[in-house]
Amino acid sequence: MNRLHSVCLRIVLASFAVILLGGAFPLKDSAKVIMLPNEKVATEVAKLLLEQCYGESVRRFYPLQARLTNKGIWVVRGTLPESMLGGVPEIQIRKRDCRVVRISHGK
């Protein structure tokens, strides 16, 4: 991912989080703001990013399942339909700053 793309993605994600959180945190506490505070927010951000990468076809792997690692990384994975063989999309997003650590699709 080139630098410009990374910067644009961070701006979009930060804007999304601010809108979603509704300004719940005052600016003076900005160091304490958690960008992906819960599973619901992490899953919604993951949906946006996965659809951007893989297109609408990624929706067949919904619902997405999210878990938070002890290192503060949200790991969001698709669900494989019963009648299907193969892998699922997975995205890893750092909780505190929405940085995408990894995007992949298993085979």
C-alpha cells in the first residue's frame, strides 16, 4: 500500500469513527480516544474495507466474526457457507488507531 493510499484510508476511517461516535470524547482527551471501541464498530469498518478490496462478492462470507487479540488487534473474519469449500476474507485492524495490519483471503 503506497503512502498516499495509507493516508487517505486513515482519514476516511478517522472520519467514520468520529461520525459513529458522535463526538462522544472531548478534544482534550484525544489521546484516550479508542478508534475501534467494540466488535460492532470493528465489523462495520471491516465490511467497508473488505468490499473495497474484494468487491460485493465478499458479502457471501457474511456474517463477519470479530475478536480482539491481547495485542489490541481486531481480527475480523468471514464465515464460510456450509456448501462451500475454501477460505474466507480476513482483516486485522489495530484498535487504537485503525491501522490496517493485514488483509487476506484464504484459499
